[in-house]
Amino acid sequence: LSPSAERTKKGVQIPLPEGMDFTREVVTNHAGFLTVGADLHFSKSLREVIEKYRPVPTATAYSSSRPTEPSLDPSSP
């Protein structure tokens, strides 16, 4: 067996967020690519998992992405 086939036979970890696990995994090989299918089991609610891994907006990111308001002063450019 090739080194990659040996590694596949031994198994590889697929990282999942805390609170999520695969159940009823199915792995298929199609044209040299592995396809992984599974049901997801949540030991926490999906909302808790999403909230834990959602990026926290920063003040600089908020202010830089905020559009500038047009000036009502006719003398300003």
C-alpha cells in the first residue's frame, strides 16, 4: 500500500467544534477522492455552538466598514 493508503486505512481525524460529533459515518472513494458523510450529533444546542465560534466584532472593524454619511454643509467638499 502507498503511504497515503496506509494513513487512510489507519484513520485521520476531522476536526469538529466542541459539542458536535459525527454519527453513522460513511466514507466512499470516488475517482481517488474520499467523500465523508455523516449525521451530526449536538451535545450542546446548535445555537450554543454557533455563538461560541462566532467572531467577535471589534470597534475598528465596525468603524472601518461603516459607510460615511454625506455632509449637509454646502461648503464642505
